[in-house]
Amino acid sequence: MAKKYNIFISHSWQNSDALRSLRRLLNDRGYFNVEFEEVSKDEPIDSKNASYIKNRLAEKIGNSNIVLGLAGMYASHSDWMEWELDKALDLNIPIVGVIPRGQERISTTVSSRSKVDVGWYTESIVAAIRDFAK
């Protein structure tokens, strides 16, 4: 049986379309089993308590084999993405930056923390996950 990868995708809620596209891209890849750990706009943590939210996110990041950081420029303006990526580093969870289609510049919030940054190509993303996942 193929290995199952638990993946946390760090993303900005203003770019939820990219999250859905990346999930679909990985789910549609044959012989690649994934389960997603992140919190989305469609399935938020039902709390306004930042400490509680951070505890839940830390648990989800800690349950992951790898964190994918959507590396669009919007990431540079997201305190939550920065916190998630720093938490992944604290927990020794490897980070791979995924560069959204058409992006020429990427966020240093992601690239300064990632093992590698890959383009928006299924095989590049899957190869990076297989190379770096715990």
C-alpha cells in the first residue's frame, strides 16, 4: 500500500481558491494518498480566542508529515502564515514552498523557511513532498 501523507497547507484566507486548487491537484494524482490537516475558510476553528486557535493549529501542524506554504506575495502580509511556518520549524516539520501559477515574485515569509520552493506542477510538488516529508 502506498504511503499516506498528512499535509498542512499554510495559506492566506484571501487566497482560498489556491488552497482548493492545490488540494484538488494532489487528490487527483494517482497513487498518492493525502490527508489534509489545515484549517480553511470553509472549515474554520470556531473560536475568537487566539491562544486556543494557536493550540489547535499547533496540533494539526504536529500531526503533519510536511507543511506546504503557498508562496504568493500575500503570504508576506499574513501574520497567521508566519506563525504557522515558524511553528512548523519549531516542531521540525519540513516546509516546501509552492509558487502559485503566474507568480514571478514569491514571499520571503515562505522562501526563507522552506527546504525548497517548487512551481505549480503536480510532479514537482509530489516529488518535493516525497523527498522532504517526515
